[in-house]
Amino acid sequence: MRKNILCLALLFAGSLQAQTIKFTVEGVVQKVKNAKFAYLVSEAPVAGKPDLFLIKPMEGGVFKIPATCSLEGQLLRRGFIFLDERGDITLDQVKSKIKQKVWFVGGSANLKSIYLENIKLDIENPYNLEPAKIIAGGVYLQQSKDAIQALRDRKFLRYMKQNADSPIALNELDNFVRFAAIPGFFKEFDFNSPVELYDALSAPLKQSKEGVAIKKKIDEIIKKK
């Protein structure tokens, strides 16, 4: 019985890191203005691998971008969308704007940072995408927002338990661990050690490449105390 459970856990861990995913990014724009095209961009997480760059025309203020991409061994892959009146913007031009710090993914109003997953957004202003609301899908994006609120509320252990199977929880723990060495940092939270946060994760996440790496970081921090 134990052997069967172990095999199932390993299969699940492998599925978390499946190389190819299919998803659809959709949006409904309330005030279209001059926007006519929707762009989906995701730079490959591994150098030398193909980036994701798709352009779809909008129809009646609605866009739908079906896509397939590789996770390149990662649990998740991020990307962003933007809308424009032009349909001939190139990937090189987009990369140039980011490199020159004209655009900041996660900081520029015209860019909406997302995870590559099924998601549908309600967008009021095509050139200010940050306030866009999730109206369907977007599980990972919502979980990342919930993590921010959990940190504000000092209820991070509760968040980890509620999202024990999610790669987002693993990512958020990795971001959080960097503060673990600060004396008294956990004083106002609902846990006493980052070990409690790690223990709240599901077995497949712990066994993943990222999970093992985070455990190593936590162990090193504890040894130094």
C-alpha cells in the first residue's frame, strides 16, 4: 500500500512539471478607445528556448488568445498582455522597451502581468490593465493576490494550508524565506518558524525541484541561528 501511495505521489509531482500546457487568455474591454489588437508575451524561462508571442485582433471589445507553451521544467510560467491600436508590434520591439526600462512588467499601466493559465479579464481601460478584474479562471493570479493580503493580515500559515497543493504557495514561500534571518520578523505572524510553512505544503510540492531547493534554504537559515 505504501509503495502505491508513493508511486501516485511521484506521478503527481511529475504532472506538476509537465512540459507543455494549453490555455486561453480572454478579455472583455469596456471602453475600447483605439485598441484593436491584444498581445500575449512570455519570455522563455530557459535561455535559448522559444519565447511566446501571440497577436490577436479584438472584435467588439473582446479578445481571445488560445496558446500552447512549454514550462521548461518549471512549475509555473509568467507572461503579460497588452492592448494596442497597432497589430505590427514585434517581439524585438517589446523586449527593447523592457530592456530600456520604458516598460516594466508588473509596473507599467499598459501591461498586465499574468500566469500562463486559463483566464478571462474584465478591462475598463485598454491602456490601464492593472485594475482588470478576473471574471473566470485565473486561479494562480488570484492566489498570488491572496498571498499579498495574507501577508498584510499576518495570516500566512493559514494561507499556506489553504493552498497546500498550489505552486503559487511554493513561490510565495520562496519569496518569504529571504526575510527569515531577520530577528523577530515572524513575531506578529501566525507561525514561529518557516519550517511550519514548509510543512503545510503537499508532499508532491515538497518533492519537486523547487520544493527541495526551498527546504535547503530553510535548513541553512536555521543552522545559522
